[in-house]
Amino acid sequence: MKTKPSKQIRKILRLKIVEYFDNQGRFALAAEIDEAIVSKLINCYRDPTKDQTKLFSKLLKTPADVLFAK
């Protein structure tokens, strides 16, 4: 029987969004991107663009290498 690989998640990114914006929806509005994209970034289904990396770091007051660690 095969076991499923563990789901990867960017925990620091998720925690910082909750810390500064309370939820993904408010963060998505502040970042001016779709909430679905934020979800895909958090759940490692998508990697951020350079512009998103800079913007997220600024909004969440955290270095990008910390935010986007898997």
C-alpha cells in the first residue's frame, strides 16, 4: 500500500498573513491579487513572481527567503 507524500505548505507565509491581515482575503485585497493565487502560493502549488516576492516581503515585513521557505 502506497502512502501519500506529505502536503507541503509555506507555514511562515500563512502565519504572517494571519498576523498582519487576519485572513487571506484581506491580504489578497492589499496585494491586489486574486485570493486563489494566495492560496496556491501558500500550498506550494505555485511559486511567486519576482514582483510578488518583493510585494509580499514589504506587506508582511519579513524577508522573502523566510516567507517562501517550504
